[in-house]
Amino acid sequence: MIAFEVGKAYYTTSVCDHNCVFVVEIVKRTAKTVTFRRDGQERRTKIHTDRDVEYIVPERYSMAPVFRASCEYVEETEEGAPADPASAYIPQCSQPAAHPGLVMVGQPVVGNWGAGFPMGVGVIVGFLEREATRWTPAATMAVIRWDDGQTSREALEDIHPAGWRSPSGSPLGVFFA
């Protein structure tokens, strides 16, 4: 059983926005309850179990965050500048996969749009440069012609290797075939 531990922090993301992260720190616990600190306030709540993992639901509303003991929050440490300046420009893949180092016109791609929508098959037919705006950074866009005749533009960093999943586990998106 994965259990909450005193002194450790746990996180979850918002149901509406996965970029919104909630963090609680466990202050003390009993067999059935935990006392946690969130936003400077300490509160107590009941512990629930699900498939050998403890979880808590501090608030009671439809989209309340659910904290699981399996999602321990670890602060990222700042690493110094790389010793070799050229190594800063080498792409680092967070998941081991066969991502092509060179993307070319004619390269096949697959689009997974979710339940109820057939997977799309397409081909990269060109590239465009997207200028930076107030809300979006500059990027190289791949122009993709899909098998249904439609054309779309996808940023190269948004085309993933086959089998890739988002940090939340979602398999949706555009992938190299």
C-alpha cells in the first residue's frame, strides 16, 4: 500500500487546466486521517484507499483536487550551465523513443484525435515559420495534408514520436508514423 508520509509533499493538477498544480504537505497523520498544510493553512481530512494507494479529497465540490500518495512532489533543482555550449542545442527527449532527428517533406504522420474520431493519416507537405506574438513563441510549423483532404499546421515540437504520452498519460496528438 502506497501511503502518505509525514513531512513529504504531494501534488495534483486541476481538472480544468493541467498547468495549474496544487501541492499539499503532510504535517501529521493517524490511521484514518491526515493533517495537511496548503496555502499556509493546516486542515485535517479523511484518508481513502483505491487499488493499494491512499488518497485525500480536501474539499467537497464537483472539480475538487484529489491528492494521491503515489504523486509525491519533488522540487526541481537548478542545474548549472552545460560544460559544452553546443550540448545546449542538442534536443533532450524526456521519454526514450525513435524521434527522427531530421523532419522532411513527405514524412508520414498519424493523428490521434480521441474517442469517436478515426485516426488520421497525413504527410508533411511543407514548413512555415510562426512569428512570436504576445501569447505564443516563435516556432517552425509543419504543414500537414491529411487523408481526408484537409490541411493543418502543427508546431514541430508538438509532433511526437510513436508511443509518446503526455505527462498526464494522454495518447492524443500528432505522431511520426
